[in-house]
Amino acid sequence: MAKTVLKSEKVTIRRSPKYLPFLITGGVIGVIIGAGLGLSIPAEQRTAEPVITYLIAYGAGLGVVAGIVAAVIVDRIGVARAKTLEATKLES
């Protein structure tokens, strides 16, 4: 018959964000804002250059950066709220 041994150790429990959803959400919001800005330019003031495309590209880039910054801030809040508990592990 095997002998069961209880082993205790301290573990840290915290919530951590997933970075990819923040990145994608920021990019999509940036594309929407860029497209809105580009389409709000009156037709008579537009140049022959594809300004809307540039605004969408820059908006997506800035949105991705803003999404990552938001994820890092949420992660730091999660680190501050982390709890250390004692867990018991059964070993046989």
C-alpha cells in the first residue's frame, strides 16, 4: 500500500490579460477612427493622394500601440492585486 504524503507550498494567484485580444481590438478601433477621419474630409479638399489609406494605416498602428499599453496597465493592476496562498499537494 502506497503512503500518501502531504506537501505544502506557497502559490501566487493573479489574473493576467491576454495580449492578442487587446492588440486586435485596438487595431480595429484605430481602423474605424482612421476611416472616419478620412471620410469626413470634404471631397473638394481631398488631394489626389490616398489620404484615407494613410489615415487608416496610421490609425491601426496607433490603435495597436494603445491596446498593448492598455494590456500592460491591466497586467500591472493584476500584479498589484495578486494573492499568495498556501496550497497542499498530495504525493503518493
